[in-house]
Amino acid sequence: MKFEWKKVRLGDVCKKIGSGATPRGGKESYKNSGISLIRSQNVLDFAFSNEGLAFIDDKQAQQLENVIVQKSDVLINITGDSVARACITPDEYLPARVNQHVSIVRTDPQIADPHFILYFLQEQKAHLLSIGSSGGTRNALTKRMLEELLLPLPDISTQRTIAATLSCLDAKIANNTKINHHLEQMAQAIFKSWFVDFEPSKSFTEVVQVLGGGTPKTGTDKYWNGDIPFFTPKDALGTYVLSTEKTLTAAGLSNCNSRLYPVNTVFVSARGTVGKLALAGCPMAMNQSCYALVGSGGFGQYFVYHLAQNVVESLKHKASGAVFDAIVTRDFESEIVPDLTVDDALLFEEKVAPIYEAILNNTNENAYLAAIRDNLLPRLMSGELSVAGIGDTR
């Protein structure tokens, strides 16, 4: 039996809906520590990322006193390519403020559970993307758009039970993600301990092939929405990438300058968000804003991945004080790396292979859990699926 819950305006169950600003001085004034300034890159679907988290001092924070992030506030991206992504900031990153690309959605907790509202916003993502893209060239959600969303609202106990049910899946995903982070740190430590004493004496491109990609015509429907993942810089959100925002058909792959790259190909973003690295978790194509890195002469992909991390850090260091807005092939050619034998690299490969197999297994499990969550989400939020008998676990 489907439950018919009363629909209310989101604005009627919230104490606050509003975005912030960038403090005077812009990015150049950010600090190495202090009060967190949350930007759109920190707000992922269902999860918070500390990658690139900015910090401001007390004086800058006073400029943003009207957008203090409180415990259990829902944050939603309101502009740009990441519009409609939503999460709740972990307590460890408070105190915090938000910039103009992020809106705080603060509920009245006696009426609306914040975690329930988070899942409501995620369930409404397609609708939000639709209204956010109308009337302009850049995706944008306004305060009024959010306030006018119609929210099916069960009693607070049912809200909490629904949110707790979905949160169990997200908690497991978050734990796997944390484990993966620690596993990769272990592999990085092994790499550094093994190769720290080798003197750089060989060009990076003598060890690694730097390959390109391309994009088929965007106006040709038969090239798009197929079964072939199409990697772009915005897909680099973890160690392994299993799925991408865009996909190609076989015809699309045949009509672009990208080959189908195999599992464990190393992708590095060369434009946009520059220098992000990821491993292909399944065969996929790639656009022209990235490079694919493949070992030459028997050098393995895990070794290439770690070597590329060092090269990207070197390029960033050289660009210190300048705008690091692109990587070109000659940048890789100019990088000097240790002159190792293939046997040295293969020993490292064997040592870290179980680590990366575990990371890939966890990533696959996360994809499976996310699919379950995404299947349950609309059914629970609409009342189609009853939570009776689950119990209030909060």
C-alpha cells in the first residue's frame, strides 16, 4: 500500500536557505588552517570531500557571519557543473562557512529531519538539474527554487527511520572509501621507501607512453548514451573510476580520437581541474582534456600511477606562483625520473597488487551499494515502500 503523505513547501520546514560569498582577497587570501570555507568541490552526492578544502581566518569569517555552517546543516551546490549535489558536513570540519556556490538548507528539526531532507534533495536531483538549467547558459538554483520544492512529509519518526535505512548504506560506502584512502597511502609509502634513493636520470616519457583522447560530435545522437564509459576530468573522484557522467556507443568510439583504454590505465586531467589522477576500473574511452599513461617496455600500471603522482607534484611545484591551468606533452617530456630496471618496478608491482585489488573490490562494492540506495530512494521517499517494522534506529 502506498502512503499518501501531505506535501509542503521546503521553505516552510526550514529555518534558513541561503548561500555565502568569497571573502575579500579571493583565493590568494586563503590560509593553510583556520575556519573551513566550503566550496562546490567539497560537496559531492551524499558525501563531503576535504580535497581542496580552503581555510580563512577569523577576520574573513566575520564577513560571512550570516552563513555559519551548523551541525546537521544540509549543503547543496547551486551553480556550475556540480549543481544539485548535496551532503551534510562532518562535524570534524566545523566551524565552517560556505561560498556563493553553496547554499545552506537548515531545517526545523522538530518538523523535518535533516538527513531526510538530504535524501529528498538527492531524489529531486533530476528535477533540480532541469529547473537549474532553464533560462541561462550556466546552471543555477535560486533560493526561491529551493523554497518552492514540494516535499512529501511523513511524521518525524518515519522520516528518521527512512533516513536511517538509507544512511546505513551510505555509512558502509563511506567506510570503504576511508579504507581505500588508507590502502593507497600504504602503497605510496612503499613506493617512496623503495625508490627514494634512486637518482633521477631518465625522461618520464622514456618509461611511460603519454596518449590522448577525443570527443565525437556532440550533436550526433547515435554517438552518445551507449555502454562505453567516457572519462572526463570531472569523473576523477577516487582512485578507481567505474562509471562516468557521459557514455559512448560503439559508433561514437569509432568516430573520436580515443581508443578503448583497458583496466588500470592511468588517466590524468590536463585541463580544467588539472593534475587529478585516476585508474580505469573498467575499459573506457577518454576525452581530449586528459592524457592516458601506459607503461613502456614492461613497466606496470601501479608503478606508472605512483610515478605519475610524483611528476604531477613536480609540475605543480614548478608552477608555484603561476597559474597551473594545463599540462601539455612537453611538460611530461621535461620531467626526469629514476632510472629503474623493469625488474625493480615489477617487484613493486607484485608488492602493491593486493592493495589495489582490495581498493578495486571496495570500489565495486560501493557501486553495488549505491545502486541499492538509488533504487530504494524514490520508493521510500514517495511512500511506495513501507518502513514499518524497520524500527527507528536513530
